[in-house]
Amino acid sequence: MLNSFYAKLSVLFLVLIVGVGVILATLGVRAARQYASEVEQKLNRTLAEEMVPRFEPHLKDRIDTEAIEATIQDMTGINRRIEIYLLERDGALKASFAVPDTQIEQRRVDLAPVQRFMEGGDLPIRGDDPMRAGTKTPFSAAHIEIMGRKGCYLYVLLGSEQYASVAGMVGESYILQTALWGLGLIVLVTAGVGLLLFRRLTQRLRGMQDVVADFEKGAFDRRMTVTSNDEIGRLGNCFNRMADNLEATMEELRQADRMRRELVANVSHDLRSPIASIQGYLETVHMKDGDLAPEERQRYVTTALQNTKRLNTLVSELFELSKLETKQIDPTLESFPIAELVQDVVMQYDPQAEEQGVGLEAELPERHVRVEADIGLVERALSNLIDNAIHYTPADGMVRVRLENEQGEVRVDVEDTGPGIPEDDLPHIFERFYRVDKSRDRDRGGAGLGLAIAKTILELHGSTLEVESTVGVGTTFRFWLPVKARAESRA
């Protein structure tokens, strides 16, 4: 508990409020004493001067102590709390008429305050108290002649008993007592209210601590409840956003790990199959070299060669996709006519389409435009899309590559009349090694990397590859390329 933030904050606040209270009380008492001294001294400023005519007759030949004391007794109505001293011209104590049986501690009085008083200086002015060495007390003073010696002083201390100590002053002042009690009550109330407010504020911090502790233990769905827009509320919002980002990152890491495992499994399978086939045919040729007919030997070697090409294609596509995803390949942008590129790629795939009994055609707009892109990468993406469409289109089906001019862009559609893609498979078709019809695609030699490569190429160009598909009707892949400004020509 003592190590908690609330305890530390409370102790600091209590020390601060008590310190402020003590300082205010000290300043208040000091101001009260200063005010009392000023009032006392102003009221009795001429007291010593008024007493001189009554004392001098008893100081002609000697100091008549009894007569002076009697005179003092007659003057108690003027001020009942006074101490009277006779000082030499150098401040030395000549005679004392103070409280009886009181020991004098200081035999010489500093005359500087006396001179300042007699010159009319600003009050209050405090002087030495012979009965209490080192104590300063308000006084009244006037010149007096002592046994023919002029320039001596009548030195009268005012209220010295009343203000000898702070305790005495407080004890005799009802107003000061009331003020100090009021100040103490204010300090207590302020401390109590402050501790309650701190408790409420730190309660929100303790709630945050519990959420963070649960989050640390694995409760990643825990979030802070934010009810204000102050610093603590903003801290809670920051934690919630951080937790969301962390949870999303963890989900991405889990997906990446899953994809990595699938990638390793798929690569292992796709590499193992052609390697095993190549090994089997070559071992057969090696073991039955003398017994094989030339036609059978040629069939074994041809099959091994086809599997070697398939293996080489897989490795090349993996290497290409890896370089694209890690951005080791930067597109070299140039201006070229997209219609001519589409015609060239369609002509390249005409033999493959005819072999599978699939129609392949390009639908081009009347106005041909030039686009700004990497012609080699765009050709690769377009080739993958056309090859994928031919693979999935049955005999007597149709594959079309359509160009449409839009504002500032050219839209490229690759349509087929294949079986379509089920809705559950659509989110995954651009993943590496993902096959909708796995057995059919593998038999035809596909590795499941073509669409992933095409999508990555278009992303490098700042474009997207979209897909629309209806089961039993067909599939359309679509992307856009920017038009080269003022670079148009008519066919």
C-alpha cells in the first residue's frame, strides 16, 4: 500500500497542504505581531516625551528611585505594561524601572533604532529589551537630563510582557485564536477532499493496471473503459488502439505462420512429385537399359523431361514471386500501346487454346491509347491471367480479353466461361499454392502461383486485381493501368 501511487500522492499532498498551513499560520502570527507592535507604538509614540517633565525633577542631584516609582504608579492609567529605563548618551543602562525581581541580561542598548525613532522613522521600530537579550520590542524614547547631563534617554518598552512570546500573544488574542482555528479547519477539509479526489483519480489508474495485467497474461480481448477526455482517458484510448494493433499484428503473424506451413507443405509436395517421377523413370531406364524398346525408352525420357520442365517452372515462379514480394524488382515505367501488347499475348496463347478446344479472342476499343507501366511485368501478369483462364475453361468454352477506355485509365478484363469460383474460395485465390480444383490444376502442371504473381505485379504499379465469378457461368479478372497523357493514336 505504501508503494502505491495513491499513497505517494497522498503523502506528498498532505505534506504540501500542512506545509502551506504552517507557512500561512506563521505569516499570520508574524503579521499580527507586526500590526500589534505598530498600533502600540503609534498610540504611545509620545509617551516617553510626556513622561520626561515628570521624571526630570527627581533626577537633579541624584536618581530618586522611590519618587520615580511613585510617579510610575500614578501613570498606570497611561499604559500598564511598560518597562522604563534611563540610558546614558552612549546607550549604557543608567537605571531600570522594570518588573521587580527581574534579572537584567543586557546592560547596553543599541541607539540606532532609538535615533531612527526620534527622527520620525516609519513604525514599527523595535529596540533592544535589556531583560531579554537578543529580543526586539516596540518602544518610545525621548531625551532627558540626568544629574545635569544632557543628551541622555528615557527609554520605555511597550507591552513587553504581552508580546514576549508567540504563545503569549496567541493566548491573549481571541481573534488570532479564531483565525488559527479557522485555518486549521480549512487545512483539514482541503486535505480530506483532496484525498477523496486522489482516491477517485487513482481508482481509474488501478482499473487500467488490472486491464494491462490481464492483457499481459494473455487476455488480449481486454480493453479499457474510457469515460473522459482527460489525460487518463487519452491514455486509455492509446492503450486500446495499441491493443487492437497488437492483436491485429498477432493475427497477421498467425496467418503468416499458417501460410508458411502451407507453403512448406505445398512446395515439398510439388517438388517431391516431379522429382520422384524423374527418379523413377531414370532408374527404370538405367535398370532395363538393354531390355527397353526404343519407343518405350523415348517415352520414359520424354516424361522425365516434362517433369524436369515442370520442376524448373515451379522454382522459377517461386523465385520470381519472392523477388516481387520483397520489392527487389522495381517497375521501369515507360509509355507503350496496351492494345498491341494484348494482341501479342493473345497470339502467343492461341496454340494452347486450340489444343484444349477453347476459343480465345481480344476485344479492343476503336481508340487505342498508350499506358504508363513496365511492359515486361504487365505482359507477365496478363500472360498468367490468360493461362489461368484457359486452364479452367472446358472445351468449346471461350476466353476474352477486353480493353475499355475510362477517364485517365484503361480497364483490362480477362473473362472466361469456365465453371466459376465458389464464394468461399474467392478470398483465397490470390494466395500462393491455392487451387480451387486442386487435382485438375496439378494434373495440368499448374503450381498455384500465377494469380499471386499477377496480383503482386499490379500492386507494384499502384493498381489492384479484382475478381468477379459466378458458379456455372464464368470468371472475370480485372485491373486498371494509367493512360499516358497526350499520347493517343487512332488505329
